Amino acid sequence: MTIKEIKAKSILRKHKKIDSWFLSGYGMNLYRGCAHNCVYCDGRAEKYYVEGEFGLDVAVKVNAIDILKRELDPKRKRKPPRSSYIMLGGGVGDCYQPADNKYSLSRQTLELLDFYNLPVHVLTKSTLIERDMDILKSINNKKRAVISFSFSSMDEKISALFEPGVPAPDKRLDTLLKFKKQGFACGMFLMPVIPFITDGPELIEQSVKSAAKTGLDFIIFGGMTLKPGRQKDYFMNVLRASYPQLAPQYDLIYTDSQWGEATREYYQSINQTFFTLARAYGMPVRMPLRLYSDILDENDRVVVLLEHIDYLLKMKGERSYFGYAAYSVSQVKEPLSSVREKLGTLKGVGPDIKRVILDILDTGRSSYYDKLSGNRV
Ligand code: SF4
């Protein structure tokens, strides 16, 4: 592995719209590149401009903490920061990859978030996060720290091939259990599932069952993308070496779309499998309201609930305009409760969706969402 120390100009990235998967309004990359070297990682795609050989070359933003100090300092801001989780992880490099043993950028970031009383959502595949349990506890006591791990399945052999640089799935689950026992909200991101390898009902059920048994608060599911270019070429080479018989099936579902999506029919079928199993095990498939009702402001809470309703309706095979309405609401600058009478003029907000929004503004929750989710998912 080659480490290159670089200077970044900025660290905190504000999302244009609240992210309803992670409930974050801000994200960051402390590293560029990732020594975990997952075969399917989309950080490898040209679109992200990660220099060098992905998986071997890692750039460390050595001035990240100084910049973050400035970016988080409320005295330097005209407006208070958006009230949401700050996302640590994901993007183009795991925040707890091996380089963090030496540089501790994740820990120092958490210390800053703790100092400024900000909630955090950490997503990783590394058990190194246990090193920072103490500081995460402090954040969790004051605000909240959500700990999530990603998995492609619970199968150790498949993981060793496709996720060569990370601890085995049961070790990741052990770490989640340790955090759970310390009172943290914890989640599993079962994504990406690998087509025709980890997307079958047996392996999905094993993951859902493990999440339920560990007492996780949610499980979020997603299929794999393969962007044409470096990401797809690298993945297909590994696939052809170990599963040559599957290559023609990949050609059928990945038709080289710009964003690397598989066909809609393929995603629908795996989503259905997952959704049925998650319901059977009583696992929430989105982050539950109790994890964000005290964190998001009313506009963002409405956006998230509308998007969660959109997801549930689509999982049930129904047509939904809730996602479109969520986008319109996300563009409103004033507090929604101050423009109640204008809600019906927003694009995508018809009488039914307006009723749902008013319910959220009046009660802080959505009875329609509760009904759709059976109060659990
Ligand atoms: S841990 Fe995440 S960022 Fe790192 S290689 Fe794997 S998928 Fe990519």
C-alpha cells in the first residue's frame, strides 16, 4: 500500500437535500482511495477522480482536522448548520481503513463533533471503530451516534473474495453487538448484494436473521451498480476468474448505463425478496423515526417521511408520487408550518399528499407511514 499525504481545501460537504438513507445533511471523505479494496467498490469509477491504483494507493488529507475545526466553528457561520447527522464514512474511502491506525483522523473528527455537540452516523466495514467507543459514547450521551456496518452477505468465503481487506462478516456483526450493548442505535447496510452470488433468498435471509438476532435497529438494502470503465472492468475480471459461468448473466442485467445500474426488473426482483424477508423478521427497512424526530427540523422530517413512504409504496409494487413531492418540499426555504396554506401549490403535492404533510406538521409523525410500515418497517 502506498500512502500519499495531501492537503485538502475543504472537508465538510453539505448535501443539497437531506439524505433519507443516512439522515445526514453533511458528509466527508478523510481519505481518497481505500485499502479495503472491495471488488465492487464504486469509488474505483473514473467519475470520482481517485488518483492512482484503487485499493493500493491511498491519499490522506493530513490537514483535514484543521479545516474541519474552521468549518464546524459556529462563530464563523452566518447561519447555524443544518440540524442533521454528520455522516462519517461511505464515499471514496472507509474512514476506518488501515491508514486510520496511524493518522486517527476519524477519532479526531469525532472529538470535534463531540466538542460542538453534533450527532454522527458512522458507516464502516472495519472493527477499528471499537478504538473510538469512548468518544462515540460521549456523543451518544449528549446527542446521538448511530453505528452502521455494510455487508454484501454473511458468507465468509464470498466476503474474503469480494471484500479482501475487511474483517469477516461475523466479526463485523460482533462489533455491532458490542455497540448495541452499550446503548447505541445500530444498523446493517446490506449493500451491495452481488448479483447471482449473494442476492438469493437464503443468503439474504441469513443477513436479515442475523440483523434481527443482534437487535439491530434497521437494515437497509441495495443492489450493486457497475459503472462502465475501471469499476466494471475490475469487477468483471475477478468474476470471470472465480465465477466464469455468471458473466453472460451480468451482460444481460448490466447494459452499460451511465450510472451503472442493472435493469429495473432485476432490482425489483431482489427488492421483493428482501422486503418480504425483512417483514417476516420484523426489521425496519429505513431508519426509524425515533432516531431522527429530535434531530431534524420540521422541513427535513417531512422530506424524509415522504421519501420513506415513497420507498414502502414502491416496495409494495404501487405507483408513488411521494418522492417527487419530497423533492418539491426540499426546495422550500421557509418553515413548512408557516406556509401551510401554500402546500397544495407545490409540484407533486396533491390533496392526499398534502394531508400527509399536515399530519406530520401537526403530530410530528405520519399515521399513513405507520400504517404502511405496520409500525415496524
Ligand atoms: S470499504 Fe467501502 S470504500 Fe472501502 S473499498 Fe470497500 S466499498 Fe469501497
